[in-house]
Amino acid sequence: MEAGPTALVVDDDRALRLLCRVNLELEGFAVREAATVAQAVEAIEDEIPDVVLLDMHLGREGTELLLAQLREHGIPVLLVTGSVDIEEFRGRADEILSKPFSPEVLVAAARRLASIEA
């Protein structure tokens, strides 16, 4: 059996990480989680994921550094934010997903970024 793509979900909200994990795993993704920027960096050093779902509000400076590292590795980034003004994040990620979102929209975006046909 062929292994599915790997997604790294980086968010300090445990419930949101669980929501992402369950929905992505149902679609064949292997999911890893990180609650902090430090955990995300460690996870990326262990294994480069096919896509990262990143909460932009984990601490501005650390998140910006993580985002820069992800971009250096060419890892597709789905920025997940509850910000009202998402325009400030345009150009920093491959796609932006505003909270709240539906599981279908989440999975579709992750599949696109991981280059998986629906």
C-alpha cells in the first residue's frame, strides 16, 4: 500500500489540531502535530512534510521565522488564521484559510498544496 502525503498541523489550539488531524487522516494523509514553533521546527527537521497548515498567531516573531524556514525548504504552506484582516498575510503562504472553515475546504486546500488530485 502506498503511503499518503504528510501534513504538519501547527496550531496552539488542541481542538483545532484534532479537527484537522481527523479530517486529513480520513482523506489518507499522515498527520503530525505541533503546538509551538519549536515543536514545528523539530518536526520538520525529523521529516519534511508535503504540506504545513500553520496558525499565524503563535507569536509573531517565531511564526515569521518558521514561515521563512518553510519557504526556504519549498514546503507548501496553508496559513490558517482567525484574523479579520487577512490581506496582511497575502504573499506569505500558498493559500490562506480563514477560521472558522469547513472540513471540506480544509481537505481540498491541503490536497491542492500537496499536489494530490481529488
